[in-house]
Amino acid sequence: MALPYTNLKDNSTPNPIARQDVGVKLSQPFYDVNTTSDSNLVFSSGWPSLAVAASGICDGSGKIAHNLGFPPFSLGWANTPATMVFPDMDSTYLYSNPGDYVVAYDLDITKDVDYAYTAASSVVQPYDNGYGIKMAIEGKNIDSTDLRDFIVHSRAQSPLVLAVKTEISADAANVAIAGSPTIQYTNKVGYQTWVFGYVYLNASSRYAFAPMYSQAYPRLFTDGIKSYLTYFDNKASLVILRDPMFAPTTRSVTY
Amino acid sequence: MADYGFLTSLPGKDVLHPAIGDLVVSTKYPLAKLDSSTSVSFQNVNIFFAHDPPEPAMLGNIQTTLIDSFPHGYKYKPRFWALGTLSTAAFNYHQDYFIGSGILSAHTTSDYAQIYVNVDSTNVNIYVDKFLDTFGTANDLTATSVKLRVYVFVEDVGY
């Protein structure tokens, strides 16, 4: 994809939040938990994980309350077929089509944040059920074999937050280049990350999802490495997420 | 939130009365979970079109072709994310990067070839939809490569 603007300036990046020296972490067998890299950890509370703060099915008017007090990063799935949908949000509600199932994650899209990148394991590690850490949801059995019953389980990981960039850290020079305020982010992790864009709309007082394939405003321009979003109502947000700390498997398909 | 779990605050911050941003970790909310012990929870699906999926038999309709389907291992519809990147020599419109669904080829508003992912209670399914009407041009996907990064979460979609 040829990006229309090639000389925009990235949003400012304060010192990225480094791995914390407090919390809980668990290493793979035979690795020194005090010194080993994150790729050899089974679990770390220092990883910027995504937590599910609210979820549910949109009502007949196409909304559901999350009551988090901030507009959260959100995703959803339509009903039959269950394809991905991308809700709009404000500090109280998520908005999508009636019947869509939507999830609000515990990530405020109005707050700039940058996390230091640590590489994941490149090797698929066998799971050792002999040790780990787990905490069950209230009312659920700690010995349950259903991972849905756990708040934390070291057999499972989440996608991780890499950055949230808003109008707060936007470079003022972008106005002169793009003609409008524009936020931009370039990831340095060496692969295409998950990028989501949102613009605030004064007319509806909510953040609207900016699709990548659109002939109308708003539209997110991204190739997964460099991303930018032009906005007109004073506020916008880029949410950039990275892969979890375990390696993927590969499947090859020839049609 | 119940009176159990664990919190870790930043050094110098009161763990009993944390302000927003003072916590390193909190078990207030369950993590979005990808099961690292399965082969499908985090998977790169590399698709090569050696043949072109069919256009609609009747102009103005959509032709849906199942490209791939694989079991996710759960007995319910799981939440999933799908990210795609495209490699093609075609000069007509296409999305090199997309999330959820993406246009693989389009000439005008009268034609397109789109790839998307959905789940049912047993499988993750990858489809291509083709649309073509009287004013459109057929979109040939032969020799096109698509790389999908698919997450299949433990959590269900609630229905």
C-alpha cells in the first residue's frame, strides 16, 4: 500500500514503560527467573496484557453499557455468521449492531502509553502441567479444566499492548503536511502488529472506529508497521497491540 | 470485585488504595486468554491460490467459497481475531493489510473479491466472497498469497 503521506512525523514517545521489578513472574524449567529473558517466562505480571472488563450482547438499539468511566478498546463478533465487528464507544457504552456480542478490554484509548518491546519465544514450547500459577473466578473450581473459569492461568496468555497514541502526543507539524491534525505511529518490533484507529465525533460524543477500507471519513491508513489517522474533532487514538509471548504454529493451505 | 485476588502496586504506591495507573498488575478482570498448549490458539495460516475461486453464476449476486476450515477444539463459538497480509502482482485495488476481512481484488464498485474469517461451534472457517455485476470486471485470484494470523481465544462469544 502506498501511503499518501510519506513525511508525517510520528507521535512523541516518552520513555517506554519497562518491565517492572515488582510483581509475579514464573520462568520455564531450568531458566533462572531472576535473569532470564521474557521469552523464557511462563508468566509475568509485567507483561502489558489485555483484560476483559465487560462483555455482552448489544440490545435492540445497538448498544450495551460497560460503565468503565473511560472509552475502552473494544472488539466484537456478529451473530451467524460470527465474523469480527468493530464497535464505537464512549465512557459508558459500546455501540454496534443489535445482537452483536462485544467485549470491552481494560485499556483506555484516551491515555497515551508506550511499552518496551521484549521478543517472544520463537520456538513452540511444550506445555508442562506440573507447575504454574492460576486463579479461579469467584464461584469457579480451582481444579476446573475449563480455562474460561480462570482470571489468570499460566497456560494462557493474551495479546499485549504495545502503544496507545492520541492527539496529546501528536506532532504539531503534521497539520501543515496533512492539512489536518494527524497522529502517526511507526512500530519498531519488526513485524506487522494489530492496529486499530478511532476518531472522536462531536456530533455523537463518541469514538468511532476508523476502518481501513473506506471512501468516507474516518479512515485509518496502515500497513501494520506505519499507521496514521487524520481527525477533525480534536481527538483521536491509535491502539497498537502485539503478539503474545509464545510462538505460533503454521498451517499451509493451497486452494 | 470480590475481596480476593492479588494486586501489585508500583514502588512507593499504596497497594490498598491504588489510584488509576499505580498498579503493576491487578486480578480485577480476567485476562483475554489464548491457550498456549494448543496448536490453533495462535496460528499463521498461509494461503496460496493455485486456482481462482468462482465468480457468481448470476450477475449481481455474491458467490461464497470455503477456502479452509479447521477445528478449534472447543464446543462453543470462541472469540477470535484475524489479521491478514496480501502478496499479489495485481495492479487493481487490494488491501495489503487488514483485520477481520479484506479486499483481495477490486476494479470498481461493481466487483470485488473479499476474504474473511468466521467461527462456528466446531471450526474456524476462511471464506472468499466474490461479487460481480453487469458493469464489473472479474477478479482473478490465481497466484495470490494471503497470510492470516489467527488468534482463537478460550472465551466464547456469548451465543
